Amino acid sequence: MVAKIDADSCTGCGSCVDECPAAAISLSDEDIAVVDESECLDCGACEDACPNNAITIE
């Protein structure tokens, strides 16, 4: 399982970046969250932190 970002819902607020304990999420040049799947811990912290419900753990 890994965090998946819905690019249409992501506003680039950075809440998920701040909450990720593995530093597996960054913002692209387009201000969309991007997950480094090899670093993701599947912990769900980013999903809980996202105010736009743009992240799911799949």
C-alpha cells in the first residue's frame, strides 16, 4: 500500500509534506504533492492531514 495523490483535488498547501514522518512527499513545480513510493510508510498521516481529501492510501 502507498499514498496516492488526486492531482485534481490537490491544492499544493503542503500539509501532507509537513506531516509525513518519512519525508516521502514533496511538491512538484506545479504545486502538486508527489509521493516517493519507495520511502512511503503507508502510515496515513498525510491522508489525515489533507484538508482537501486529495490523498488515499491504496
